[in-house]
Amino acid sequence: MKLREKQSDEFINLDIGMYKSEHVPLSALLKRELVNEKADRPEIVSGEANQSKKGEDFTFINTECHRLLGDGVTTYSVFGIFDGHNGSAAAIYTKENLLNNVLCAIPPDLNRDEWVAALPRALVAAFVKTDKDFQERAQMSGTTVTFVITEGSIVTVASVGDSRCILESADGAIYYLSADHRLDSNEEERERVTASGGEVGRLNTGGGTEIGPLRCWPGGLCLSRSIGDRDVGEFIVPVPYVKQVKLSSAGGRLVISSDGVWDALSAEEALECSRGLAPEAAAAHIVKEAVQVKGLRDDTTCIVVDILPPEKTNHNLQPPKKTGKRVLKAMFRKRSTEEPPKLDDGEEEYFDPDLVEELVEEGSAMLSERLDTKYPLCNVFRLFICAVCQVEMKPGEGISIHHGSGNTRGKLRPWDGPFLCVRCQQKRDAMEGRIPSTNARYSSESD
Ligand SMILES: [Zn+2]
């Protein structure tokens, strides 16, 4: 079996491209598909702004990525914010490699529904691979990552660290699409870090006085998840929180920002101060507002993305209609496979068409839970490919991701896949505190 070609994307998957082109020239196929596709898909308009203090915030925007699928061509958009610390090497490396790692973790022959369903798992594998590859370069910096892929009206967000992504739906409700991996605000993460062998505490100035935010030792990082950070413990993991939602046909606005914005503005304030502005102007205004409140104390970066119904493209600045109160999070409509609510006799089931539907929410740091067999495809051809780094393995060489994980969920057996190569298995064990972290060393540096 041949190791799949690594390739960058805007970017057509040539594996299938060459196969299809025996019958129809690829360019003709692409053109036809893209015309068909555009008619019923939301329009994506985006803008970004930044005020720099340390020069460690980086962004990635590409609204014209194409992928050839088993059943046609799809266009999708990608947005990322990378807030580096202890230098910018990790942020730059992640910006340059993460998308390719995501695409390489998705089998090439999926149809449209399958490829969107495969994204959450591919994002987990890609974050871990990017972290592992960067650490092997022996550079010491780290970065937060908030990575957003929009495909039609489905938005998939993967994040480590504290660069938040929020969504305002067309009816004015606000949703958080990222988690805050800050030790100060996340008790679950404090418990995970402690259980994996790290220590959580404030900086001790020597006289018994403790100052500043909660940090994780060794290393002194305020974040519990990041990419890079070779010089802190392996319990600072790159496994992202992933949220996938489906917007209503009325669309919505995404605001993705580094902590320079969120330390100064609430979600409501950021949305209010930029209401009615096109994305580029909105992003600039949010950054300006944040700097006015707090001064330029940190790199302050913002990306605004409008997901617009196709027919509204030319008059896109409608402020959302304000029906009812803003309700956070709880308003997600759960995906319909769940048991429907009990209805009284005669009452008809009703779904608010404006409601945002939650498809996936996963935050566990355990790879055995994130790369498990819920994966919708049993692709036998990938049996001998490492689920994280995609390297080819000889039969019998791979180690089941469930091996030694104490995963008690019934039918999972240690010889069930997916499988990891030896090095990815070692990384998994280190992240989960099962073997001493090889890279850890004490450092007084903070983020
Ligand atoms: Zn591997």
C-alpha cells in the first residue's frame, strides 16, 4: 500500500482527480460542479484586523478551497487564529501545516455528507500530528489555535487555548463555538492536568506570596492545551475541543479573536459595537474598541465572517431581527437522532427554523475517545495507517488506540482499531500521564 500523497489544498485531491479525468476533463468537471453548487449555498464574506504588540498573532483565511469528493466538488472556507507565546515559530508552523494535516487525515473517496462528518475526527488527528511534528523540530514556542471550517451552512470549529470563536445567529442568539482552555477558568482541565502529573498553582514570589493567574508546572503556562510548548509537560495537550453546528438558512456571523479582544470585550459587546458593519470594518472596529478599553497590552486580532443566505448577498448588512432574549448555548437544537421530546396529545412537533443545530460537541483530551469507532466509516484501506500521523504501518505493527486505555465502554477490545504507530502511541501515553514525559523540564518562563 502506498502512503497517500501529502498535498496542499485549494487544491484538488488528485488521487480522484486523475481517475475522473479519464472521462471528463477535470477543469470542465470543476466548472460544472461549482456552478451547480453555488446556487443553493450561503455566501461567505470575511474580514480581519490586527493591532500588534509582540507580533505573535497570526491568521489564516482562505474562502475558496475546493475538494473533489466521491459525489462532486465542494467549496469550503477556512479561518484560523494562532496566538503564539514564547516566540512565534509554533504559530507560523501551525498556520502553514494544519490544514494539510486535516486533509490528509480524511479518506479521499467520501461523499459530501461523509467528508463533513469526518472533519471533527480529522481535526483531532491533525492537531496532534502538527504538535508532534513541531516538537520534533526542537523549538520551544507554543500557540493557541482556533480553526474554523465552513462548508455550506455547517460550521466546524476546533480549538486549543483561549482564542475564542462566537456565533451570532440570524435571530440574534449568541453561541460559543470554542472552549476556554485557561487554568483559571476551567476546573475540569485543572483536574485533568493534575491527574496527568502536572501541578497547578500561582507564581510564588518567594515570600509565600502568590501572584497572577493559575499556571501549570513545570513550564508555568496559563493554558492547559496548546500546540508546541515542548518545554512544558506533555499534559499540556494539543487535543482540540471541537464543535460542529448547522446554521439555519438565515445564516449568521462568526467572530474569531485572540484573547487581546476577549480580555477587553464580552461577546455581546463585540457584536454590538460592530453591528451593521461589513466584516472588514466590523473586525477593525472590534479591535479598536478592545484596545480603547484595555490599551494595547497584547496582540489583538479579530476575524469576522458573515455566512449569508445566497439571495441576501447584495444587501448584506441587515442587523439581526431581535426576537426574544439572547440565550446562550442552551438554545442549540440537538441533532435529530436523539429521542424526540414527549408531546402532549394533539401537539405537533415544532422546530424553529432559525435555530442553530448542534451536530458535534467533543472536548475530551483522551485520544481513545476522540478517534474511536464512532467514526462513521469503516474504511478497511486505512487499517494499516496510523490514525494520528497517517504513516503507513506493516500488518501487526500498529497498536490499538484502546490498548491500555482502560476504556470500559463495552464492546471495545484492545485489538479493535483505529491503530497508532509506536511513536504516536508513546505520545498518547505521555499526554495521559502514563509514562513520564520525556520533554518536560522545569522553566521559570511564563506565557
Ligand atoms: Zn503515528
